[in-house]
Amino acid sequence: SVNPDLASERQTASFSEEKLTALLDGGTEQTRIRRAVVEAIESDPVFSRENQYFQTQNERYEAAVRKAVHLQKKMHEMGWTENGPESKYIYRALSGDVAFLLHHVFVRSISVLGSDKQIAKWIPLATQHKLIGSYAQTELGHGTYLQGLETTAVFDTATQEFILNTPKISAMKWWPGDMGRSATHTVVFAQLYIHGKCYGIHPFIVQIRSLQDHSLCPGITAGDIGPKMNFEHIDNGYLLLKNVRIPRQNMLSKFCEVRPDGTYVRQGPQKINYFTMTTVRLSLISDEVLTPLMKACTIAIRYSVVRRQSKLKPEEQEAKILDYQTQQEKLLPQLAAAYAFHFINDYLQELFNRGYREIQRKNFDMLPELHALSSGFKAVITQHCTAGVEICLRACGGHGYSLLSGLPSLYTKILASCIYEGENTILLLQTARFLIKCCMAASAGQPVPPSVTYLAAVKHGKCPAKNKLDFLSPDVYTEAYQHVAVRLTSSTAAKLQDLIQSGVEKHDAWNQCTVQLVQAAKAHCHYIAVKNFAETVEELETKAGIQKIMKHLCDLFALHGIFSNTGAFLHDGYTSAAQMDMVTASYLDLLAVIRKDAVPLVDAFDFTDKSLNSALGSYDGQVYQRLYEWAQKSPTNQMSPAYERYLKPLLHNTLSKL
Amino acid sequence: SVNPDLASERQTASFSEEKLTALLDGGTEQTRIRRAVVEAIESDPVFSRENQYFQTQNERYEAAVRKAVHLQKKMHEMGWTENGPESKYIYRALSGDVAFLLHHVFVRSISVLGSDKQIAKWIPLATQHKLIGSYAQTELGHGTYLQGLETTAVFDTATQEFILNTPKISAMKWWPGDMGRSATHTVVFAQLYIHGKCYGIHPFIVQIRSLQDHSLCPGITAGDIGPKMNFEHIDNGYLLLKNVRIPRQNMLSKFCEVRPDGTYVRQGPQKINYFTMTTVRLSLISDEVLTPLMKACTIAIRYSVVRRQSKLKPEEQEAKILDYQTQQEKLLPQLAAAYAFHFINDYLQELFNRGYREIQRKNFDMLPELHALSSGFKAVITQHCTAGVEICLRACGGHGYSLLSGLPSLYTKILASCIYEGENTILLLQTARFLIKCCMAASAGQPVPPSVTYLAAVKHGKCPAKNKLDFLSPDVYTEAYQHVAVRLTSSTAAKLQDLIQSGVEKHDAWNQCTVQLVQAAKAHCHYIAVKNFAETVEELETKAGIQKIMKHLCDLFALHGIFSNTGAFLHDGYTSAAQMDMVTASYLDLLAVIRKDAVPLVDAFDFTDKSLNSALGSYDGQVYQRLYEWAQKSPTNQMSPAYERYLKPLLHNTLSKL
């Protein structure tokens, strides 16, 4: 039975939830396929996450391996293939709680970087799981700066082998997933030396464990890096190489080859490597970042209409906490952001697909723009969604802090996305470098890529809004965002020029501008996200109430961004103080409007109870009952030796006198 | 041997570290006592936290109980007493990793709320650990709104007993520490009923477990609430009461009493209860909030001078990451905030002591101001420090995400401080209510408490700064903060009045202003923190370089606040855009200045390696070696059954063909 406080929220939806779900999925057929995958996975007890919050790191790892092995069987049974329409839903249905994710990266890196011969040899072995692969790039002492990697691979002409070594502790491979306990092979990135000369970083296939008994191969030291804030199910590992010899054929050689006599041959452009990173950054946005925020919104919003606390009016019963303006102000902007980023993800995917087609035709013109957009949005979206999940957690008070709410594990996992696949500050500075270049080019009258043409078309002037309703016009707020992005980019470009002209060295000048460069890169992405949301709303069908509610969310996303960052808009007087008060008024009005549809808006994400795995967020809203039931299953309710060992002697010393 | 990259940072300190440590401790004698306590605790293997990051929740609980019991013996051995000068350092030296913390709250609540007779009976039993106490206020369905608690205590005149019941699941006590597995007694807050009439919430002493065999008493259901984001060592519990009878004498009756015939007698003022909460809120700031931020700063800043990544100039070696402006911008404002809040904590403690003396003399005039300040600062400091710890964690990249860095556990623990002892938004609204009242009173010419007299003395005008150096004048920035606090309070008061005058009901009008009321309360606290820091610097001795470096930190704290919230200062034109550019310039300059002393400034916090328990933050800076050593001890490096069960069958299916 559904909690009546939750049921009543669903009776007044202003739109068709099922149509919104289909819109998010990309069509009703996609919804059908997704639901079938979810049903198949969730009905299989091997994939259960029921006891997840009670398990140790070792138990989580074992379960993830079991699931990964079972998944092969399941896919065969169900007729699912790696490239079939179901595949994109499998990982989501498992909530990522499965091993061998790096095995896929191993496969991808061989496909992208390997020669045809290497692909023919290794890919079948990998796809049939005759080996388990990993990907060893990061070292203890090196993450973002790839040129600084210290592992060496020296070519020995006599034996036609590469000799791999970890020359010092900071060169130890550290973090690779699946490597701590599972992998038999890995792709190792190392500095290539031939006849004493260094040729830079190259990838090598190295076997690390025996296929007979899984013991470590000669010269290999490897293990698990220990406990982390999340990812207990993954055996992130370390790897030390001591005179490990591999055949010449094990250097991945699509683009670079070492001939038997030691001649080094490079083929094809180096910048294509960017594109691999671009792919990874884009692919993580949906599964690793948007889904957790959508789940957190679902949990926190459902809980906030079931939880009653304190009174709005003395004579009434205690109010649903979502009726408090402060609670709306916490949760509803996160909901709006989830939709905004869903749509920008669609936009980026389409751009990426276009870029990919061009690259197939050997046209690499789009690479810089794709790199800048994927870097900037990876940073902005992971940052925003991580903050959003934390807000959802805190908005649920004490119960949000219990692991049983599901929110802590969403938070501790999404937090990692700000760090992996490019630390966010580094990525934003790459976007900024692109913006500065384009800003210079534009002001010199040279052509720039489409997403930054606005930098050239600088318009001065003031925000035209005359009353608070004007701020519900997408033209008005999109223009304001554009103005800020242009101002921050051009003023930082000017500062950089001034510093250089005043004699500061180029690198110092750049460093002295980086705080402001990061602001400019964020403003650029924020502008594009707002513009894209507004354009998406424009194109939606006007029936079924969907366009209307999406328009409200778009307005909220835009006005929340202004309200949270008023200084950027007030700075040069583009927006006046009186206009800022209008923004505030419209923003607060919108909260009350969207609050009415808040539950249907999260229901449309269509998460099952099993996928939420939350005592607070289930579809029926029976929060207190579920918290109590789940708590009783906790291992902390088993008999503890602490009583006999410590408490009894303490209390019994003087028991007779009580 | 100290890592040379860390050693070099210590050679150029602009001040005497030892003198700064003494200043923080409140004198050299305090430093001596603190160090003696730390030495005694850390040299005792029972108190070791060496394997903490590898332990399960059950293991953590058992260790915490063992430590709590052992601590009694230790205190006796060392001659430490509950009220001795050492006591305030014991908890810090244990890093809070000990059981029976709620036992102290049990004792305190009896001391404050119990009659002399009750104190005489229960306090000796508790202090000699003839029982273990807990404190059961929060329920599954009720946290912040005490009047809504649903547990009932019905007086039975016939037997002279109270009958306690949990009428429904939302009334179950939930969260009390030490109650899940340890406590024998607890103070239960329940609605008192006499002859069918409800007299509101009162506290009752209830025995929940047998002193013989620790089994649950008749009518009691209790257990552990399961896994949480942190506090694994604490057995937060649940409690269900079914017709539990306790003698009339077990209602704590300093202020309220039920006579044998059922007559209800209230003595003394009710608002004194506020004062107990004020005490708890203030006492948690130092141990639970400031210490973690100081530890996080120590870890992140030491790591940032040892970690080298990428190059500032192409020809040089890789740079220390603290030399990047973006890294300084992350960490140094957190360091400045740690100092700012240390000093405001001193200010609040002093104010509290003064208030306490007045209350002893039955003068309750200071209560509203103390309540407003303790609520506001609890919220602002916990929020700021929690965000600060997260920034430190993320600033350490992947290594910060490993539990071995110590940062994840600091974060997941400090996060709870935003929720417990008053959820922050609720607390800020209480401060705001006080501000609005005082604002009204001041504008009506009535006297207001000292901390808010500035609300009456509204000064219009503009910020007088003419160049970036003017923003290093405390008068200039303190005035700016004051201006913003006045503006936000008075404009929200005006909005509230307008709404009410336009016919909106008072409670609705309040709710519609809460987002802005929260802003006003934060601005008030921020202003007082800046003003207090500036005044503290003014009073410091001018020798040993301490005043100079504290002045830099005060400037940074103030300017970072303006830089992060420019809109508030620009809004009404008090600060112009040109002046804001000066703020930015001065702020960025300060980062480079303070960076030079960053390591000595964290060294002065004087944390031992054992208390930091961090592979990244140790005094010698041997980061990579320690990460590797610690990881090898992880239980995830023991033999896993996953290989035999899942991996071997998978790989061996086709082993012969490889």
C-alpha cells in the first residue's frame, strides 16, 4: 500500500509521466527494451544488491566477480550481445555493481591502438574471457601529466624483446581497476627506450598472472591498493615490474612500431589519442553522473513528501517538509539540473557522433572543439551533480546519513567522477585554453568553431527585462549567460595579455590567471547548457503538458544559476540590482510551481525500488517501516563479544551494590 | 628522513611555529599538558588506530568499547580526573574513537534536569560505571520538532508509576548513541499524560538492559540501526517501549514534578532548556568541527608540497602542486577559515562563560543572544568546515580518495555535524528570527543586545577603497561585511512586512522569506567572524612574526568571502565593479604570500602522525612509501575465494587453447 502522503502527490500531475519517460529514453521502444533488461536482471537473485550496505570490501569484490561471470551466461541466455540495443541498459540495471569494467577498456585500447594482427590475436581471447584484461596507466607519482610517467620499456635487439621496469616507487602502477586480484593481462604505458634514446610513452601488453594457477608471473609484484571511499567491489591494484620481458609484438603498434633492428616508425596523427579520452569522458556522464543525481533526487523528493516535521500553521498537522521554501530551494534546482544535463548529454553525443564520422573520413577539424567541450562539460557536470547529490543527502537529515537511505553510497561514488578521467580543474583549464585561443582568433577576425562564435559577436548593452515575468523569457536569460561568458573570457584574455606585455613570463602569466580562467570555462559551459535546454524545450511537442513543465524546469535551471552567482551578472551593470530582485522573485515563484509536480517529475526517471536500493526512496513511501526492517538485518545486531569481554567485567565489579 | 620537498618549506618560516602553537593552545602550559596527554594515549597500544581503515563496523564498535573501558583505568593510573586540566585533551587525543560518549550526555542531563535527590542517587552510579547511560530523544518520525515527539508516559496514580509506550512506528526512538548494544539505562523524552491530560515533553530515566546478563528488560525492544556514513564505532540504536513501568521518582524533576496524587508542578523558567542546547552546540565546534578541518588542511598542504605534477616552465622539473594558483585557491582559504573559526570559538566560549555566570545569578537576559549566536555559528562553522574538508580531499586527487589518506573519514564524519544537534537550516532560521526581531526593535528605537547594535546604526554610502591595497585594511572589509549584513536583514524584514501588510498570513509570509532569511543569518555570522578575527589580530603581540602572518590570514579570510560572494557586495552599489577587481587582485596576491608559510602554518596545529593517521599527511612527507606499505596490510590482499569459485572456471574452460 502506498503511503497516502505520496499517493496524493501523483494524482495532480500536470503532464503524462509515461510520455516524459519515453522522451528521456528516446522513444517508447527504447523504454520497452530498457524495462525488459531491468526485469531480467532484477529477477535474477545473483544480481541482487539486497545486502550490499552490510558487506565488507572482500564480500563486495567477490559478489562483483560472481556477477561478472554470471552476466556472460545471462547475456547468452537472453540473446543479448555486446553491441545490441540492450547493452547500454545492462550496466545501468546492475547499478555498476559488477567486475571486469577495465576488461572493456583493455579491449577498447587494443582495438584503437593495436595493429590488425594484434587485434586478430587478442580481441577474440579477451571477448571469450580466455584472459582478463586491465589498463595500467596511472602511477603512484603520476596521474594527469602523462609525459611524466616513469615506467620504462627498453628494447633489446638481441632477444627482440622489451624489458619493462619500475625504476622507483613513484613509478609503480597504482589504481588500475580489476588489477589488484583479477587480471591476467594488462596494457602498461611506459617510456620507450631504443639504443638509449627515449621515444616517449607507448602501450604494451603484459601478462601479470599465470593462466594455470593465477600466481604472479616472474618479475611481477601486484596487489590491491586497499580501502577507498567507494568502489569496494573493484580491486584497484598496484603493479611493480622487475625486468619483465615481453616479445616485440606486444607493443601496440597501429600508430608506432619498433622494427627488429630497433628502427622506430611513427604512422598517423598523434592527436587522435585525444579522441579516445573524449569518448570515455562523454560515456561516463550518463551512467556515472546523471543516473546517481536522478536517483538522489528521486529518493530525497519522495522522502520529503512523506516526512512531516514542524508546522507551517499552528492549527494544522505537521507539514510535509517539501512545503518549506528552504527544502524546495535545496531539491528542486537539483531536479532541474538533472534534466538540463540529460539534454546537454544528448547534444554532446550527437556532436560526438558527427565528429566521429568526420574522423573516419580523416578530417580532424572538429577535434579541438570536441576536446574542449567534453573536458569542460565533464568537469562542470560531475561537479554540479556531486554537489547536488550531497545536497539531497543533507536535505534528508539524519535518515539521509544512514547507508540504508542509499544516499551516502551515491555520494561517495559520484565524488570520484570529479577526479578520474581527468581532474576537473585541469580539464577546465584545457577548455579555457581553447576559449582564449578562440577569443584571440575571433578578435583578429579569424574563423572559430560553431560553439564559440558568440565570443566574436560581442554585444554591449543592458539586460532588457522590465519586470519579473521578463525573466521567464529564454531570450532574456540566455543572453545574460552569454554576456557573462564573453565578459569573463575576454577580461581574462586581456589580463593575460597585459601580464605578458608587462614582462611576466608566459607560463607565470598563465598561472596567475588560472583562477579566473576556470571561471570563464565554467561560464562558457553554463551558457551552452542553458541555451541547449531552452532550444530543446522549444522543439518539444506542445501536447501532454510536457513542454510546459520542461519550460518551468529550464527557467528554474537558468534563474537558479543567476541567483547563486549574482555577482557575475551584476559586475559590469549588465543586470541592475532592481533586475536582480526580479530574478529572485521569479526564482522563488518557480519553486512553488514546480513543487506541485515534483513527485511525477522523479517518477518519470522510472527507477525500480531495487535499483534505488533505498529505505527512504521506494515507490510506496513506507519509509519508517523499511528503515526498521532493514536495520534489524544488520550484522551489528548479531551478538557481540564486546559484552563478555569488556562490558560485563566493568558492570559486574560492583553489580551487587546496585 | 624528511622528504626534502617538505623540509625546504620549513626553513623559510616567517614566524615562530612554537609560539603560534602556544597561542592556539592558550599558553605554553596548556601546550605542555596537551602534549603529555597525547604522549600517554598514543604510547598505549590499546588506543591504537593503526588498522582502523581495514575494520568492519563490528570490529570498530568492539575496539571503541575496549578503549572506553581501558580509558577508565588509564585515567586512574595517570591521575587524570573528569574535571582536570587534561580532560579536554583526552577526547582529541583519541580522535573521538571511543565508546560511551552518550553516557556523558546521560550524566549531564541528570545534573541539569534532575532534582538533588536524583543527582545524589544516579550520578555516583553513572560516574563509577555501575550502569551505562544513553539519551533517547530523537524518534524515527521526529528530529528537530520536539513538540512532535510521540512516545507517551502515562502516570498511574494507583501504582505511583509512569507507563511508557511507543504508540506507533514513527515514535520509535532512533539514533541514540551507545543504545544499540551497550547501554543499560537511558533518559527517554516522552509526552507526559496525567488523568488523560497531556503536559508536553518530559525526561524519564528508564532501564533497558539487565545488569545481570545484559538481556533486554521486559517490554523493551532495542538494537542497532545499522550502517552509517561514519561513526561505525558507535552503536546508534533504536528503542521500542511496550507498557514499560518506571517509578514516579524516575521523572527528572528539577523543573517539573508529578506529586503522588497526580498534581503537576512546574518550577523555574522553561527557557533554561535552551541553555543546555547552547552548551552542546558550542562544545562540538572545537572537537568535532575545527579539529577535522585543521587535520584536513595539514594533510592536504603537506601533500601538496611533496606531490609534483606537470611543469610550470618547460625547462624545469615538475612543479609542487601548491605552486599552482588553482591549488592555492583551494587550500589556503580553508587554512584561513580554520584560524578564523578558532578565534571565533574563543570569543563564543568567553561569551558563554559570561552568560553562564549571569544565569547562576538568575539573570536570563543574555539567553536570546547566546541562543542566536550559538545556533548561527554552529550552522555556519559546520557548513564551512565540511565544505573545506571536501575541498581538501578533492585537492589531493586520487590519493585523497583512498581511505589511507585519512581524508574520506574526516569528511564523512564532519558531514554529520551539519545535521546533528540542530539541522543547519533550522538553526539559521532561529538566528534570523532573532535578527528580524532586533531589526524591528532597533528601528523602533528600542535597545538591542550588543552583537546586533550595528543593525540600528545603518550607514549608507560607498566603500571608500581607492586601490587594491586599501582592501588590506580591516576597517574597509569589516565595514563592507557589516553593510551587507544590515542590507540583507533589513530588506528581508521589509519584504516580510510587505507580505503581511498585503494580506498574506504571517506563517506563509515567513515561509516565503526563508531563503533570504537564511542568507541574512549567514551574513550576520560572517560579519562577526571577520570583525572578531580583525580585532584578535590587533591585540596580538607584534613580535615573533605572528601578528603579521595572522594579519595575512585575516585578510585572506575576509577577501575570500567577498570574492566568493561578489553579488552581495555589488548589489546596491556599496562596492563598485572596479573595487571588486581590486578585491580580486588583492585576494590573488595574498594567496602567493601565504603559500610561502603554508607548511609552518599547518605544522603549528601540532598534530602527531598517529592523530592524523594519514598516508599523505605525515610529518616526514614520505607519501608513496607509506601508501604502498599500508596497502599491503589491507585484508583485500588476503587470498580470495573468488578465484577458485568464479575466475578459475571461467579461464580454464579454454585454457588449453591459449
